[in-house]
Amino acid sequence: MTSGAAERRLGWALCAPAVLAMLVVTAYPILYAFWLSLHHYDLRFPDEQAFVGLRNYASVLSSAVWWQALLNTLIITITSVAVELVLGLALALLMHRTFFARQFVRASILIPYGTITVVAALAWKFAFDPTVGFVNVLFGVDQAWFSERWSAFFVIILTEIWKTTPFMALLLLAGLTLVPQELLKAARVDGASSLQRFFRITLPLMRPVLLVALLFRTLDAFRIFDTVFVQTRGAQETESVSIIGYNALIVRLNLGLGSTVSVLIFVCVIVIGALFIKGFGITLDPRRST
Amino acid sequence: MVSGARTLTGSLLQRSFWGFGSVVAVAYALLPMIWILSLSFKDKRSLTDNRFIPSSISLENYRAIADDPQFSAAIINSLGIGLISTLLAVVLAMFAAYAIVRLDFPGKRLVLLGALSIAMFPPIAIIGPLFNLWRISGLFDTWLGLIIPYMTFTLPLAIWTLSAFFRELPWELDKAARVDGATPFQTFRYVIAPLAIPGVFTSAILVFIFSWNDFLFATALTSTDDARTVPAALAFFTGSSRFEQPTGSIAAASVVVSLPIALMVLLFQRRIIAGLTSGAVKG
């Protein structure tokens, strides 16, 4: 085809617009956020802008609000991802095995994925609402779900699970199709029970896909914002870290403190990613795919 | 066929097990949507009757949102912003994916890994800087102000799915077509493009769903009907009167904005699944 140098140049030229866009809109703002986090920068008092070093970090890290929000976010993340993993695996097995209205089942499963998160949050909010909802009547309880911390968490986590389990299930389904049928058949001939086949053959072979799905969902759940905003606005101590970041930045216009929260969230995401990669040995090497 | 009878009963039992499972799964997926649909059909009096299925069907709420300028503005903003950012993201991603699949150059792993790390990037981390930059540059509360972040945050998804699709294309065909006397343009127009279109279309759907769904950028970077998209409008919906809860109108609006996506999902189900999973299995 083309000589090496020309091919190289064409390759770079074709990638340049996308790479540039990604750098300009993420790398530059995150550096700017870091700069802001070192300053006293409050849009309501623009004259008081000053360099304050790490003082913003000291005030965020010593405030109960941040630790409470971090704890809340971790509660939501861990519970919803754990339930999603189990439910998603069940759904994936179902889609893999069933021939009963297969297309219809798969299309229905995609509905939660396609639904706007705000709509899903509103639907569940109205369902649990004592005046318009059906849940209290159905279960014969008299519960104001959003006026207590744990019941509010319950609805928030339920919404998250409903909305994102299909994504998990589809990734796991793709992993299931990678398990060679002959291997399962051979194990069956050798007398392995269906449970043994699942835990000894299917699951270990699915491990790479499973871990990638877990990592993606964990990071996605960690930035939860829409559901909490719509259902409680962070009331009853259900604030997530994204909610307190948003409140500081957009509601109180305190760009200095807000950016400090942003940078801390960014650091948390890196730590979670590193834990997954180091701890579980996930490989995200794109070379495997070529 | 000694074990024929046993397999038959076994498969019957198994089949009813999976059949029952399918019913549960479908109910699980559709329940909240059926609920919001039924809520949208309730009139003012029956709104608080706590029934899952409405006792009568009223189109009152749909008439209310049809007359609401807030809602129609949001739909237009969402469609416009979503379509433009989809077009931009897919075109840029096509260039990059073509280069990654077909050309040999140092740094292409870096492009894929960079894209991947942006897919995991928390958008809240850049909300403050974008808000401030947009405020200063006049991009705040404009279409462009949302198109830029949407395009960027969907590029990784588009690059990964398109690379996966392009890898499956029979590129040798273009040599064959050239040997047969086709010009490079003809080869592209009649051989490669028709084969590539399904993949391009699939990533376009996924990208569009992302921008249609986003709430964080939409609330932080807009303030009026000029650029406020559907999710933000729904969350801040006040209705025509300040004295009643606009629950019915919100339900009707939710149904209207969910229909296009539901339709797309039903029509292109197979492609969407292929697109969503292509990156995960191979990456």
C-alpha cells in the first residue's frame, strides 16, 4: 500500500480530530479544575479570589458532608452492583438458554437501558409515592418512602438496578457465548452436574468479561447523580458525591470548593480503577482484539 | 434413543422453567414503563386512586403538554443537540476507527486506551471548569455548549464499536474490485460503504441514546428553554399552574420522550446488542 511514513502520517491525521476533541474537553478542564481547587474562587464574591494552596482540600476532607456523601455513594455502588451481578447473570443465562419468544425477551430487556434515567427515577418515585403510587396499596403498608434515609436508599438502589441490570446482562451474555459448547458437553458426559458445569467451567471462562462488566458498572454507579437528584435531591442524608459537587459548583457557585470535590471524585475513580486492575488483574489491552 | 423419553420430559420441564423466567424478565423490564403509561392516562380525579391500571382513559395530560411551550422547546433542543452531536461523534470516530483498523502507526493503542479512560471519566469532575468557561465565552445555555461535551463523551463508545465493526469487514474485497477496474471511489461507494453502514448506524444509535439520556451536563450548562433538553425539563417541570402537582403532565411527557427510544430499541434490537457487547468481549 503506502510507504511507512505516509501511512503513519495518515493514521495520525485521521485520529487527530477525535484525540484533540477528547483532550480539549477532558484533560484541559481537569487541569483547570485542579487549578480552581487551589484557589478561593466564589462567583458570588469575585473580588475575593486568591490562591489558598491546599486549604480547600483541608476543609473538604475535614467536613462531615464529604465523608457522609462518600459513604452513601459507596453504599449505593456496592449494593446495586452486587445485586446487578447476580440478576444480570440470571438474565444472561435466560437469554442464552430460552427459545421462548427470544427476540421479544431481548427487546424488552433493552427497554430499561434505553429509558432516560430521569424518566426511570420519576416512574419509580411516583410508584412509591403515598398519594399517587401503587406500591403502598399493593403491599398494604403505610410508608413515606422518601422521608427516611434507608427507605429512600431502597428506592434509589432499586431504580439503579432496574435501569442498569440489562447492560450487565448483555455484556455477560456476550461472555456466555464465548464458552465452547463442546467443553460443556464433554463435562456432562463425564458426569458433571449442571451446577458443577456452571461454577467450574462457565464462570471461570467468563471471568475476563465479568470483571470488565464489573469495573464499568462500578465506575458508572460511583458517579450516580440523576436518580438521587430526581428522587430526594440529597435530602434525608442520601447525597452522593456527585450531588455535593453539583451543589457546590452550580447551586452555590463556589468554584474553588466545588472543584476540590470534583478532583477528589476523579481521584476516587482512579483508585477504584487501579484496585480493579491490580486486584483482579483485569487486562484492558486493546491488542488482544486485533 | 433409549433416553428419548427422559430428554423429552427434561426438556419440557426445562422449557417451562425458562419460559416462566422469560415472563418474569419481560414483566421486570416493562413494569415501570407500563406504570408511567397508566399514570399518564389518569385524569385529575383518578390520579390519586393508587390503582396500577387506570379506571378510565383520559388524554387530558397529553393535551396539557401539547400546549406547553416548555415541553416542545425541550423536545426540539434534545433532538437537535442529540442529532448534531451524534453526527459529529460518528464522523470523527469513523476516521479514527478506520485508521486504527487499517493503518499501521505508532500510538494507536494509546488512542484506544485514551478513549477507554475517557469512558470511565466522571463528568462531574469537569462540570465546574466547563460552567466557568461557558459562562465567560457565552456558550452557557446554548446548543453548542451541550454538543461539545456530548460529542466528546460519546467518542470513546463510537470509536470502540466502530473499530470492532470495521475489523469484521472484508477489506480484501477492495483489492478485488480494483483489479476488476473499479476506481478507488467506486470501490468505496459500492463495496465498502454498504457493508460499513450497519456498524456506523449502530454506533449512531448508541451515541444518540447517550445524549438523549444525559442529565448532568443538561442541568449544569443550561438555564432556559433556549437549550434545556428533555431530561432537565422533566426534572424541573412546573406545569401550567403553580398550585397543583404536575404529576400527570410529567407522566405524559415521560411517555412521549420514551416512545422514540423504545421504538428504536424494538426495531434495531439485534444491532444494539451487537454494538454494546462488541467492545467488551473483544477488549
